[in-house]
Amino acid sequence: MFRIIYVDCQDPHHLKCYGTAELAIAEGDHCVFKADGLLDAGRVARLAEAEGDPPTNLSQVLRRATLQDQSKASENALFARTAWTRCSAMIEQLRLNMRLLKVRYSLDRSVIKLLYTAEERVDFRKLVQVLSAELRARVEMRQIGPRSAAAMAGGFAACGRRLCCTSWLNEFDNVNIRMAKQQGLAINPANLNGMCGRLKCCLRFEHACYQSRRNQRQES
């Protein structure tokens, strides 16, 4: 038996990890986890019990964060702000067609991760070379899509509520125009597209309800 642990590390979605059944940790605790061979810190957002062996593709929560771990994470956040300023200046200097969204250090500051969005392929080799030398860390570039970018920005949808991707939606499912047609909606991009410029995620999780009602009418 093990536990699925969702960790809030200030990304668009909570990171799905696992922890041993003996691990003494609770929701709201600061924790240290291992992802892609690197240690990082976050906060436990949610726990769930699971049976069998833990999936090999998940990151592992190793322990509850100590005061030293938390202090290190706070320092990293300050270093990340300085790195953000330098990264932004270099992107402008090199005239790269990309938008920087987030800068984050690993717990030991050996790796710095840059999240960005771009409409086309970007040659950032020079950027990585300069930043690696100046920041004395390995630079990892991670491109995210417009949905994840909107989740990071946050805001309110046309319904008046906070964006689903910001408030509760943890994973993005495929959404297609056929769902809008089956729900009897007018094919108008101004109404169907969300802040990300893509089809609204609510078309997906409302689709099953419309299907169920349509099947009930057909059977009656």
C-alpha cells in the first residue's frame, strides 16, 4: 500500500507524487520530493490511499520538510527573482520570440528551470549558454501551452467564477468542437474560447451530462 500525494509547487497543476504508507505527512505540510533525479520542495495539497505498488513514473515525496529545507526554499525564491530579471533582459537582448513565465531553482540550486510560452520554435541555445555561466547552474527550458499559461495567470471566466484551471482543474483533457455541437451551442469562437484562446475546458466536463440526458430521451 502507498499514498498518492498531490504537491503544490506553484505550477499550473499540482504535481502527482507518491509516498510510502509509513511516511508521516499530512495535508498542508511542507515536503521534500524527488523529481527527475532532483530534490525540490513544496506543500502537500491532497492525499489519497492507493493499493499495490507505486507507479514508477511518479515523483516521490521523501519526507516532511525541515526548518532548514523551508529556509533553503525561501532563499531559492529570492534567487529566482534575481534570475528572472537577468533572464528577461537576455531574452530581450537576443530578441527571442518567447514569453518567460516562471523561474524556479531545484532545492540545492544546481538546476534552474525556466518555464516559457512561444508560438513557434525558439533557438535558445545562446540564452542557455549565457545563463549557465552567469548563474552557475544547469539551465532547463520547459515550454508550456496556452492552457497552462492561462492557469498560471489566473483570472475570472465569463461565468463570473475563477478559471477552472486555476481553482480546481488538475489535468487538461482533450476538447473538440464536436462537443459544442452536441450540446447545441452556436459555433462562435468569442463564446466558446476561454482566456487561453482555446476551447473552454467546461465543454469537456459538461459533455457527459449532455450525453446522459440525450440517451435518456432516446430510451423513453
